Amino acid sequence: MSDDNNNNEIVRKSDGIHREIHTFVLRQGHFTASERKAYEEMHDQFCLPYSEEKLDFEKIFGNKNPVVVEIGFGMGKATAIIASENPNINYIGIEVHKPGVGKLLGEIRDRGLKNLRIIEYDAMEVLKNQLTDQSVSAFHIFFPDPWQKKRHFKRRLIQRPRTDLMTQKLIKGGYLYFVTDWLPYAEFGMEQLLATEGLKNRYQGYAPHQEWRPETRFEQKGLDANRVISELMFEKS
């Protein structure tokens, strides 16, 4: 693992080129007709381009409301519901899966949401280069890839130094909310979050289910397979 100043591990391949270890893999997927239509029609209005300039939240949303960043929103249904039920909070969803982006853009259109934007890029690069320190009220990370094989643990999103970077971006009192249906990842994540300087567990152990977080179809599949849903909520002290 790289030192704490780097959020993704840098590796040297045999060709001498340095490449970062990513926390995601680009999944192949096909747009439905409705997802493609929403992507083409809504992308320029609601997707923020990646750049190395810091985002101005007040300029983007037209207000000074708190900003919550969700990393890896999948198909975006829960994201849209949460944003719809909390109009006084602004949301930025980060996702690399184009059909999921198209699906959430459709939800934004159908629900008339004004408080939600999308960045279609590597979340760690977005955090490092686009988010100002002490600017984010919360990070939502729901059911990220658990990377079950030991040799892939380095790809897990919830681990230092990635959690150090998230803490750096949080405001004082801001929180990181992590949910997984893979118990070994929950245990691993608990160790990593407890070791992250500046974070403290809001509960004695795992968090109770937060009633405002909608259950997703993916979550139901985990429950149907008798997997335990573990929730962790840490706040910046």
C-alpha cells in the first residue's frame, strides 16, 4: 500500500508504466432505451465534468445547503429517493457505470429533482482533485464491491488511506455511512475506520438500520441469501 498521501495504490508494470489500483471494475452493460434517452437528454444538465479544479457547491446548486456525496450509486434508485425526501440537502453521486448513470438521470427528470448532480468518473480522483477539504457533510457508501479474494483486498474502498482522504473532505461533525452485505468486509471496514485518525464511531459497534435509507433490490438479494446487512456510521470529531 502506498503512503497516506496517495489515495490509490500505485503499481509498476513490466512495461515501466505506473498504474493506480482502482476500487472498481468497469462492468459491461447495455442501455435500455429509456436509460439511453435520459443519458443523451439530461447528461449535460445534471452531470458535472471531471476536472482538477475544485467544485463550487454554491454555484452548482444555487444555495448553501449541506452537500452529501454518494460513492458508487449503482442504478440510483435509493439515491433518488433520499434526494427527493430531503430537498434541503444537496447530493452528488459518483458512478462509472453508464446504464446506472442513465437510470438515475431518468429519476432526476421524472421526480423533478433540483438537488442532485452526477460525476461519471473514478471517485478517488474526484475526492482528491475536485472536492475542497472540509466541504462535505457526509459520504454514503452503500454495498460497494467487497473484493472477496485476499489478493484483491487492496481494491476495497473502505480502507486507509482512502478513508483518511474522505475524513479530510468532511466537515467537523460530518459522517461516513457504510453499508455492506458481506460480513468479512464489515469487519475489515470496522478495523480500518477505527484506525482512521479524526473519525469516531457514532455507536458502540455496528449502527442500527437508518430508517431514512431505502432498501434496494440488491439489498433484498442479500437478505434472500441469508447474508447479514451490516451498517457502520462514523463521524468526524
